[in-house]
Amino acid sequence: MKIGRFVFDGHIHCGKKDEMLATSEKKGIWAEVVGVDNSDMILFDMDVYGVDMGLLLPSMLGTTNTLHKEIVKRHPTRFRSCCMDSQTRLRAAHGEKEWNINDAVKELDDVLTADPDVFVGIGEFAPGCMGTVRKPCTSIERYEEYSAIAEVAIAHDVPMYFHEHCDNTGIGRQQAFHVLGKVINEKPDFKVIIAHGGGDTPTEIQEACNVAAYGDNVYLETGYWRAEYYEMALKDYMLSAARLLWGGGDTGSRLWYPQATRRGMKFLEPTKVIYNKNNWVGDHREADYQPDYYGWAMHQVKRLLDLDLATQDEINLIVGGNAARLYKLPVPKYCTFACNRPDLKIK
């Protein structure tokens, strides 16, 4: 049984190996990865678990808009994609030209203008964020950069993924949220998705919920959330089910390894998302094992009914309805979602 009328995975990595390119000039978080089409692996799990469509997210250096476009064109009824300043990032990493926000937003504008049927958002990383080889910036400079990105997003009516709250190469979590809040207040039409829902601990998620309440166009991705964490948003009148976007949580990434190697794991809850993922190990990151992301993430959604945290109509919004509205997706003729309900604050 599907978890909703229309199920949309909002966080798929389809277009890379979690493996460092042999010729990569950078290491660690700045390493260039191997670009590949792994859509067959993604579609297998989507079919098994009843996922109708999904959003592809370019991410690490080496993932490109070009490859993601090719994948969407081959599977137009199953995928849409976000875009990044992928070529601007590559030029900076290769030492060809220093990264700058003007080149980055021009690349975004060009891509979104050329293929609006393919690219429906900006991300996973906003320009200048994780993995970008660049000069360190101040909070004021980052505010100016986000303001420029917002202008492009508003002009094309697409959302931007905000990932900087877990980017240890940037200005820091607190300052990043502060900068985002300022831009949101100044540009209320700026649509933002807080990647990974802000984190996977109650404190991190509550902080992200507080930021999301700044404006009516800020969404929280819930792929990493335990069922109990949804309560923070579902019972907040400023948010509700209308601001939540479900996803498997890095679906398609094979960068995880057994938890037994992590100290203190036996003291954590076995249903926590950390049991389903982990950090990269050295330069050889991709394992043959493909984690079952949908099993864990879907189980959390099913538990919302058992915990009396959401109705099925609200779940339908979370797992697909909100994405259909945000990304202007095609849905079956009789697939309807809750609308005109003041308690859900749906426009």
C-alpha cells in the first residue's frame, strides 16, 4: 500500500558515484566525484515502494546540470531536477577562474531559462555553499550572495535548497540561519527548502522550524525525521503540514558503512536516522551495498497516523501534494489534495 495518493521523493542523488575522481585535484569535501547515471538503481526502489516521481539534486563537485538534464529527458514522467552552478564550481576547483557570485547566478539563470520543464529548483547546494573552492566570506558578503540567488529564484518562480546549516566550510550554522532569515524577511516571495529538515536531533529541527516560520514560503524537508519530530511543525500554526516535503533522504547515495565502527552507537536509539546513514570514509566512499532508504523514511510517515500526529489528508500533502504545488508537477486527474483549509494555510 502506498503511503499517499501521489508520492514524491524530494531528495534523490542520481548522477554520481560516491567515489573520488582519480584525477581530482582536491580532497575531502572539495573532492570531485565520478559523474554517472544511476537512475536504474533509483527507479528500482521507486517502483518497489510506490514512489511516483522524484527530485534529482546535483551535489558534490563533478555532478553536472547536463547529466541531470539527460536523466530527466529519458524519464520525464518520473523525474524533475534542481540545478547548481556546476560549471562555475568546476572552473574554480580546476584553478581556471576564481569563484564569484555573478558567474554563479548567471549560470543558474541560463539553465533555468533554457529548460524550465526539467529544472524546477536550485540546489542541493546554493552557490557558494558546501564543496565550493572559494575565498572565505563574511556574513555580510554571504547575505549579498543569497540576495542575488533569491532574485534568480523569484524571477523563475523556483525554490532554493538551503544546506548551509550543515556546511562546516561556511560561515557556521547560527550565522547561516541568521543570514537566511534576513533575506526571507526582505524578499517574501523567495521560496526556500531547508535541506534535511534542519538536522536529525530535536534541537536542530526546532531551530529550523523557528526559521521556517519567518515567511510563508519556507519549507522543511523531512526525510531524516523520526515520526516524533514531525510534531514540532504539525502543531505549529505558522507551519502545519503545508510546509513539509517528504523524501527518502539522500536516496541513491551508496556512501554508508556499518555503524559498528562509530563509537558510542550502542547508546543511540535504533530508530534514529543515523543508523541508516553515516559519514564518508577516506577517499573510497562508495560501497556495493545500497541502503534501503525508503523503508525507514516511509515507516516514519506511517507512524504519524498511529501517533495521532496527522490525518491521511495531511500525509498526502507531506508526501506529494506540497511538492506537486511547489514544482508544478503533473498528477493523475482524480488525485486531489486538501485546499482552502485555513488550518493548513495553503495558498
